[in-house]
Amino acid sequence: MKWPTRKSSTMVMDVVFLYLSFSLEVFCDPSHGDRIAELPGQPYVGFQQFSGYVTVDDKKHKSLFYYFAESETDPASKPLVLWLNGGPGCSSLGVGAFSENGPFRPNGEFLIKNYYSWNKEANMLYLETPVGVGFSYAKGSSSYMTVNDEATARDNLLFLLRWFNKFPQYRSRDLFLTGESYAGHYVPQLAKLMIEMNTRKKIFNLKGIALGNPVLEYATDFNSRAEFFWSHGLISDSTYNIFTTVCNYSRYVSEYYRDSISPLCSKVMGQVSRETSKFVDKYDVTLDVCISSVLSQSNVISPKTQEASESIDVCVDDKVTNYLNRRDVQESLHAKLFGVRKWDVCSNVLNYDMLNLEVPTLPVVGSLIKAGVRVLIYSGDQDSVIPLTGSRTLVQKLASQLRLNTTVPYRVWFEGQQVGGWTQVHGNILSFATVRGASHEVPFSQPQRSLVLFKSFLKGVPLPEVF
């Protein structure tokens, strides 16, 4: 499917008009308004943090909430990286910043330092998008109804334009877009609009995009689930055979559209759910789950390569939710709750048009490569929701369509003295990598390996092939 050029061009012109009409406003020095003096319970750090709102629609009072952590060292020379979580409707603040690759993670009443935070290598900008997610809000409930990819891309583009008004020193900085899961829609579509805007006036210094376990082509991504389930022993031979025979995933949108599934496939889906068990995390089939009960306790994975303070807590979502719902934390973040009773990891007010899920974004990724934008697609190899087999197939498909030669043959890459995963590069511009032992949220379950991956991506060099 081709990107609707005329429609997107019109959207860009609308954004340009809104931007120009708004850009005359004089912003205060962000250090006076959006600068975070200190988050409650945080350890000492030497870098600056900012958070607050950027209005993307004045009439509807649509405002997106952001959190920005400057690089630990020499922020003036480091690139700017935007991170988006998926869902659609899940928070880049709570998931990305406080559970994955941000500088801190909550541990009860306190924050502990993430020694593999991505702000070691870049200035990290986390955006809660679209409106209705996290602290982002709009006036009235109409803006939360039937939100789609087009509106989200437009708002994200306008957010960046207006954010640069607050932080003009980052306008000419190398810019990278990153994200995971449904950000396989968000990121390419935003990048496409940025390139179109650059044809009128060079504004964005976009260098590359990185997508973790992304939704790129619905049927391929989700058809690969059956093989992953079976190969990891999660379902029986008979269920696998029926699964692959009767289920047409190209028609299956989400649990809210179950009427589109045949009765037999619905029965098989029920059998799959029973066999995989609710006590198995489908986002990481090897990871223990967080047991929420009177006798519950946090299950912590503590690899020998990590100190106790860097352990991975599978109950981190609960701790993030509790932390971000504290009044003193919200005051420090300059955040408010509009129209909802509490902050949630994933929005319960947003009505996202899930039909967008079936529109492939792989052609958009292809157009970015043609425009000279580097692309990294990486996969945590323990994720059954968007399995690596589907992503790997799509990368090969894209490389073939673009007639890209293989510049780095399929091989292992290393983090320290251990295999970090496998990688392959096409045309020195399209890269694929797996991250060994990682979940759907790669930086959460393999923070050290994800940082090696991130550093190589920013530098535009192949992943280490020796230790």
C-alpha cells in the first residue's frame, strides 16, 4: 500500500500553518517553567531534566505531555532521540522512561538509577501520545474518540515543532526516532511527514529510526505467532496444526473485533489461551509474571553481570503506577490529571481506531530508506506477541523490494563476552538485530545489551562481532 501523498501533503501544510501562527508566541526559558528541580526519592544526578506540556491544538486545548532527560555527559554534542511507546495508548513516560531506557526506575518510595539508561549516549525525549494517554489531555471527551494514525502523526509533528521553540538549541541537532510495538506505526508515519516538511524548509535533521518488536505488516507479524508458540512448547501439536489451518490473522484486529474471526478460529484461540496459561507472560515467555495477591512478592531477575540496584523487577508496572500517582511526583513533573481519576500505564479513555492496525507501514519504512534515513529493526527473541520471525521476514522482504545488497551477513553480535544476539545489514542502511533473552520491551529485560545496540545505531556502525 502506498502512502497517500496528496493527503499527507495537505496535512503537512495544515501543520505548517498551525506552527507559524503559534511560533510567534514567546516562550519563557524552560529552565524557569519546565525544568525539574528534583524528582521525589531520586538519587543525585548531574544532568538536567525537564517535563511539561506542549499545545498541539489551541481550539480543542489538546496538549501533549513530555519528559526530557539531557545526556549524562556533554549534552551539547549529543544527538536528540525521541522515544514513543505503542499500545496504541500506552505511556512513553511510564513504560519507556521509568521501566525501560530512562535514567530511573521506581523501587517502592524511591527511584534507583538505571546504569544502562540511553541518556548515557543521547538527549532522551519521551512523549505521551496521543492525547488521552498518561498526562496528555484535551478539553472535552470528543478528542479521545476515534483517534487514528493520521491525527496522531500530525499532533506528534506539531509537538516537535513547538518543542523546538522551547528548546531552540536542539533544532539543528542530529535527530533519531525510536520506539516499540505500535510505534511501528507512529514512528514511520511521523518520519514521513518530517521528510515532506523538509522539502519545503529544512527543519528536521533526521538521521535514523529504530523500531523494537514493531507492528509493520499485520498479517505477517501476527501469523508468526503460531510457530513461535509451538516452537517454545507453549501449545500442543494438534492446536498448532488447527491454528495454522483455520485462523486468518489478516482479518483479526483485536479482542474488540472478535466478530471478524470464524467460530472455529475463536475456539482455537480459546484453546491457545488455555494452553499458554495466564501465568506465562506472552511478551516474554521465559519471564516470571507479577503475582498480585496477598502473598505476592516481586519476582526479580538478577543476572550476575548486574548489581542488586540494577535488578529487573517484573512488578515494575505496579511501582510506576503508584509513583506517578503521587501528588508530590506530579507537582515535580509539572503534571496534572485532566478528566481522569488517576494516571495509568495504558489509557482507559482513548478510543483508538484499531482498523489502522491492518494498514501496513512497511512501504512507509521503504520510502524513508529511499530518502536516506537509516533504519534499525530489532527484536527481543522471547516475545510471542510480535515474534522475531515475522519481523525478520519483513526485513528480508523490504531489502528485496529495494534491491539492497547484504553488507553484513547474518552473524552473532556480542555484548561483553556474551552473545548479545544476531544481526544482518542490507545496503548499509537497513539493519535487523535480535536481542538474546529479551522481551517485547527489550531495554526492560536486557538493559545492558540494549545499550550496546543503541550505541551502534547512533554511530551507524555494525554491532560488535567479537568480544
